[in-house]
Amino acid sequence: MSDIDKRNRLSEEPFTYRITKNGTVVIYHKGKQINFLKDREALRLIERINEVEDNITELQLLLAKITGNFKRGNEKCTTSQSYIDFNIYIKTFLTHISF
């Protein structure tokens, strides 16, 4: 683990998760919801969590890998900027879809 978590951030346990009644897994980083998984992805994650739940560092690493690189490039956007970026993304996406 020392090669993966060189700055020892996972020992602070920044990630938490909650499994809802309908089987959705909600992942939090320092108390803020950052991701949720449903259906097959949620079942795979729950199985993996059950395998590593005794090892806190492994669990934190697993949750970090699931969330990906969520703090890159969008954490400083204002609400209006995020809305504009999202609209541009949707318009670009819709122009590439043929109906």
C-alpha cells in the first residue's frame, strides 16, 4: 500500500458509503455525495466491499478507484459556469446522434 498512498491520505478515511434499501450505493467524500452506483455496478461493489471491509486502507482505495478523478478540473466552477458547460456538452452530444 505504501507505493499507492504515499501521502497517507487514505488513512484519514475521506471516503464513506451508504447502501440504500433499493440496492443503490452512494459514495461520499468528506461528507459530500460524489457518486452513486445502481444495478450490476452496485452489486459488484457491494461484493468487493464485503471482501475488503476488514482492511480500512483497501476499502478506501476501492472507493477512491470507483470515484475516479472527480476533483480534476471542475471543483472550482461556479454554478452558472457548470450550467453553461453542461449545456454545451449536451448540445455537442445531441448533434452527433442520428435519429
